[in-house]
Amino acid sequence: MSKQNSASLADFLEFMSRKGLNTTSQRRVIAEAFFELPGHHTLEEFYQHILRRDPGIGQTTVYRTLKLLCDAGLAMEIHFSDGITRYEVARPNSHHDHIVCLSCGKIVEICDPRIEKLQHELAEKHGFSLKGHVHNLYGLCADCRKATSEGQPAR
């Protein structure tokens, strides 16, 4: 486990202790797996990942632990236009936006200081003090555009 993932796990365990919640071995396995798995995952995708590590862990336990990770500020729920909730690790000072393919669902994280600067300027122009935002761009990735132009059905 990387140093950053170990620190995240320690933060989660400290959160659980502070809230007076039991730190079960199942919750620990789920948290470790979550911090080690990069990307954006649905509950079902993450649950399938957990089953490969420990087939005895139920989907409800996975869901509740993901909610606890969100409550601890260590995970984020992400909602794209497909209505499916995905989860990603929340890293301090690592804000990013997303470009999402409407055909295959591919997600690319982007971070561009020009976008961040423009958002703050727009908020200020309209008398707002920006505290946060969600910025998702939607389109077709190169593979799906190519498949469509070749007459193949998009994925």
C-alpha cells in the first residue's frame, strides 16, 4: 500500500473511531481496496472488485462503507448525465473536472488552470464568492467517433 493510501486509511480509521463506529475487518478491506483502485467506479463495479478480494463481503456492507468514506471526506460521489452514481478517491488539493464519452462512458480527468481562473472571474463578476463547482464536459471520444464514421455501432 502506498504512503498516500496508508495515510488515507489511517484517516478513515480515525474518523470511524471519532464517530464511535466499529472498524471491522470487512470495512478495512473495503477501504484499502477503494484507496488502491484508481478511477471512477459504480457501486456494482467496485463490489465486483471487492468480491475478488473477499467473497464474503456483501454489497450492502460495501455501499455503507462507501457512504462512510464520503462522510469522512475521503471519497466523492460523482453524478454524470447517465444518472449512475460513481465514486472516486477525494484527494486534498487535487481538484479536477471530467470529460465523459456519451457513447462508451469513458471518463477523462482534466485540470486546466485557465478553466479554474475563468470560473473564479465569472463568479466574481456576478458577485459570488466561489466555494466549489462540478464541471463535466460531454461528447464522443475518438474511438467512438471513429466507429461511428466507419458505420460500426458505437459501444
